[in-house]
Amino acid sequence: MWKREKRLPSCMTENVSDDLIRLVDMVKIYDTGSIKVLGLKRINLTIKRGEFVAIMGQSGSGKSTLMNILGCLDRPTMGHYYLDGIDTADMSPDALSAIRNRKIGFVFQSFNLISRTSALKNVELPMTYAHKSKKMREQRALELLERVGLGERYEHMPNELSGGQRQRVAIARALANEPPLILADEPTGNLDTASSVEIMELFSRLHKEGATVVVVTHEEDIAAFTERIIRFRDGQVVSDKRNVPKELTEEEAVKMKKEGTPCC
Ligand SMILES: Nc1ncnc2c1ncn2[C@@H]1O[C@H](COP(=O)(O)OP(=O)(O)OP(=O)(O)O)[C@@H](O)[C@H]1O
Ligand SMILES: [Mg+2]
């Protein structure tokens, strides 16, 4: 089961509600000097603990802008982003990076693994930043690689793994500090259909174990795995609907089990 996260000191949290993400009149403006680009226009949005959400929309509609703010990689220009009750708007870069390390696991389209570094060491990295002991890091990284079906590949370098396997290492790394929130910006964008299904099944499983998962995608087939689909256009939410998540057919599940993929 998904372990409950450790509590922050009471001075840092008003953690009493089910809302993990709350955006209030949130605006993002990119100031490029000569022109100002409106990335997001007054977004009001709540995502509850344990939800499995897809963010969709055309290129340039603001999906990555949103994910970067949700992931504390960037801050709103106006309005508020409450993550687990904590307002990130006035946080210093150091405070943002501390909260990111503790509460967020980020998965990128291009995997962002460190080359010439084993799968095990890649997964250990966020735990190094969190000052975990070497023994604890290694043990947990191995457990996580097993959880994503790569227990036997722990010594492999990223260039010795397939795209789908690399993304599984990246997901194991995102889980290292047991974050309550997993954000994935087009995690299947560089993968073939079979690997994409594998990755979405893995996210489904994490969601069923209690994680909150938000996935950006261009593909309806990928969004179909989630329970809620939010669509953006020109920096605004234009639709927000419940979805009955796609389950693998028995035939697909048997096929994946035979191939040793980690979904079943
Ligand atoms: N660093 C930046 N500086 C200036 N403008 C930016 C910057 N990042 C994004 N934008 C602009 O903000 C808007 C939203 O961009 P964003 O990257 O969020 O779109 P997206 O929905 O993720 O698109 P895609 O599907 O192509 O990844 C676009 O008009 C884009 O040009
Ligand atoms: Mg994007």
C-alpha cells in the first residue's frame, strides 16, 4: 500500500482537507522582455487526494505551464497555488525545492535520466538530496525497480534500456521519496503503443495504491486510463469531465503477463 507521507511541522501546513491541489485565480504571464505571453488565465481548479487525472489540449494551450507550477518548478504570476494546504506563491526557491523533493515525483517525456549512471543510482538520486543513508537508498531503490518490473536490470545504464524501460526507471525515481503527488508531462510521448499502455497501467496501479496522479497527454487512448479529463484551450480550462477508466481486456493482460511487463 501507498504509505502515508510524513507530516510537515504544523506551522507549514493547514492540511485538513481532501484537496491536494487548489488553484485560486491563478495566472501565469511569461515576461520575455519585449512581449508578455499569457500562459494561463485565471485558473480555478481543485484536485483531490487519490485522483487520477489527464490534462489535454492543443499545443500551446498551457499544459506544461500548469504542470511546472503544480510541480513547483515555477510560480504563479498572480493568484495562489495551495499544495496540500500550503500556499506556494511567496515561497523562496529553496523552500520550493524542499517541498518539491518531499511532495512531488515528476516524470518527463524525455525520461531525464542521468546517462552513464546505473538505473539503481538514478533511482537513488532524490533520496541523496533527502539525506537518506546509503544502505537505505540502495534497498529502497532496488525495491522500487522491482516494483516497476526492472529488479534484474538495476546495474544497466539508460542506453542499455528500451524507451519503456527507461520511463519505468524514471517512474521508480519519481517514487523514491514516497511523494503524495505524481506529475507526468507527456510520459508516453516518446513511446510506442505497447510501452505506452505499460506505463499507463503502472500509473493506474500507483493510483489504486493511493497516489494522486496527473498526466498530460495529447492522446485520447492515454487519457482513457484516467478517471477525470481536464481540457485546456488558450490557457483556460474548457472542459472538466469524469471518465470511466479503461481496463485492459483479459487477452491484453495475459499477453502482457507473458511478456513479463509489470502491470499485472
Ligand atoms: N518560457 C517561456 N517563455 C515565454 N513563453 C512561454 C514559455 N513557456 C511557454 N510559453 C508560452 O506559453 C503558452 C503555453 O505553453 P505551454 O508550453 O504550457 O503549452 P503546452 O500546452 O504544454 O504545449 P505542447 O503540447 O506543445 O507541449 C504558449 O503560448 C507558449 O509559447
Ligand atoms: Mg507541453
